[in-house]
Amino acid sequence: MTDLDTVVLNFSGASLMVMNAILAIVMFSIALDLKPSDFARLARAPKPVVTGLISQFIVLPALSFLLVLIVEPRASIALGLILVAACPGGNISNFITHRAGGNAALSVSMTAFATVGAILITPLNIAFWGQLYAPTREILNRVEIDPVQIATTVSLMLVLPLVLGIFLNSRRPALADRVRRPMQNLSMLIFLAFVVLALAANWAFFLQFAPFVGGLVVLHNAIALAAGYGTASLAGLSDYDRRAITIETGIQNSGLGLVLIFGFFNGLGGMALVAALWGIWHAVSGLCLAQIMSRREARR
């Protein structure tokens, strides 16, 4: 583990551009499920969305920082955990929520609101929590992270496709219906293939360090799921909404995390390994949890 804070993964600038494009396509396909009226309806009953955003951007980062303080992992691993917790909900959360019998409309809306909010909140959370832990503070000071650049990256990669998808669904609903499912399936397959190829290019590094980080990622993901469930329960939400918030908090946009790591932290090994393992494990844990939840119909 000695050299983990200095290891840089094999990941080219061209690969980063491809990942940006893939995530933009994924977000566009998700936005095809949204209309402006969805936001107006949530504005009239905002409690579930507000609760979800609190769980996503306040409770989870705080608990992640507490985990870092207790475990005291290597600096790059700690910053990887903080960065993943600062990202908005993941792209597959909507599919998993639907499988779990939860409020899929709430999940999609939370993804949309969290994505827009990530423009400001994600860089602020990374800087705030990262500066509170001395080892991660050293990394942040060394790379001189620019919140404006991160906000620009998030806007172009996530928010712009989101707006375009909503526009197409509201103006050309028939076309949106035809392309929605094929685009969602294709974008996820391309994303998974890209992750597999990236792992293959760094397989020796992955085999060397993954066993040390894997357990921590599993624990972190369990904390995220528990944070969503606990926050929704304290807010007095129905089981239908609670399932959505639980999964939305436990499924992080690790793809965005990888883009930020390679774009602003030069592919720092410990950070990249945390995000990559999160991208694999949260899908496994989310699908398993959905299978358990779906055995009983959610009360509304």
C-alpha cells in the first residue's frame, strides 16, 4: 500500500473524452423520461425530493468523512471516498428503483435535481470535506482543484444532455418514446464495456490493490444505503418513497467521479480504484437490495 498515493492509472486523454461522451449519452437517455410538468408537480409536494437531496449531499458526505476519520485510510483512498460521496445519484438508480417497486418518478426527478445541484455542491463538498482531513488536504493543495472548472465539466457532461432530453420529450414525445429504451440499453452497454476495457488496461494494478480497498468500498456503500433509508424514515416518508431515496443515495455517479479524477487529479490510483470498485459494487448491491424489496409491495 506504500505507493498507492502516487500510482497513476493508464488512461489517455482520448479515453477521458470517450467517457465524457458516454456519460452525456446516458444522461440524455434518462432525461427522455422527464417533462417540465414533472418538476411542477414536485414543486407542489417537494418533501420527498428535498429529503433525498439532504440525504445525498449532506448526510452521505458527513458519514463518509466520519468513516475516513475512523478507518484512517491512505490519503488517495480517503479522497476517493469523499469524492464519490460528493457526486450526484448514479444513472442506474432509476432502473433499480423500478425493480425494487419504489417511486421511479421520484428517483428520476432526484437524479435530475441532484445533477443540476452538482454543478455547485459537488466541488464544494470535495473541497470542504477534503480540507478537513490533513492527508487529503495535502492532495487538494497539490493539485489546486478549481471549482469553476469542475462546475463547467459537470454542466457540459450532465446538465446540457439533461436539458436536451427534457426538451425532446416535451416537444417530440413520440420520437422520445421510440428512442428511449434503445438509447438507455445501448448507453449502459457501452459504459460497461468501457469500464471493462479500462480495468483490463490496469489489471496488474487492480489485482495488487483491489483486495485492500474492496472491503472499504462495500462498507461505504452500505453506509450510503443506510443513510438514504434512515433519512427518509426520519422524514416520515412512505415506504414507496423511502425505497427510491435509499437506492438513489446508495447508487452514486461513479462515472462522473472517474471523469473528475482523471480530469483534475491526474488519475491518482487510490481515488480511481475507489470509484471503479464503487461502479461495480453499487450495481451488485443495488440489484440484490431491489430483489429483496420487490418481494413485498411498497405502501404509498
